[in-house]
Amino acid sequence: MSTPSSNTSSNTSSNTPSNTPSCLTPLKYCVGIDVAKDSLKVCLSVLLPDLQIKVKASTQFANTEKGFELFWAWVNKHYKHKVDAVKV
């Protein structure tokens, strides 16, 4: 993952950390889930303001109650910016 440039804009929203340029704030998060009998294969990506899609992370969890709990913890770990809506 690349680091933000040092030329940060002074016009950042309250949802954007002060060290992140507003141009890098995702417009949307997307989680893809491939459900199988024994596993959940997941991929988290973001849509950036310049309409680029960046894959941020992918992994696999057991298709169990504990695996689902670990999945939500993983999503929350990677969810860095507040967005207006979350759809499942």
C-alpha cells in the first residue's frame, strides 16, 4: 500500500483523518464474499474519487458462527473512513 503524499489539502472533511488527502478518501467500500460449504472467501475494495477501484485486502474465514464474527472484525479493521451508507 502506498503512503499518502506530503502535499495534503487543507480542505479536508471531518470524516477524513488530518494526515490523509481528501482525494484519497474512498467514495464507497465493497466487500465481495464467495460462500462455500466450509469457507467464506472475502475481498475488500474501495472506489476512490477518481473512480479507480483499489483492492485493499482479501482473506478466508471458516463458514461458522466464529468465522462470521472474525469476518466482521476484519471488515471493521479495514474500514478507515466513515461513509454515508453501508449495504450488505
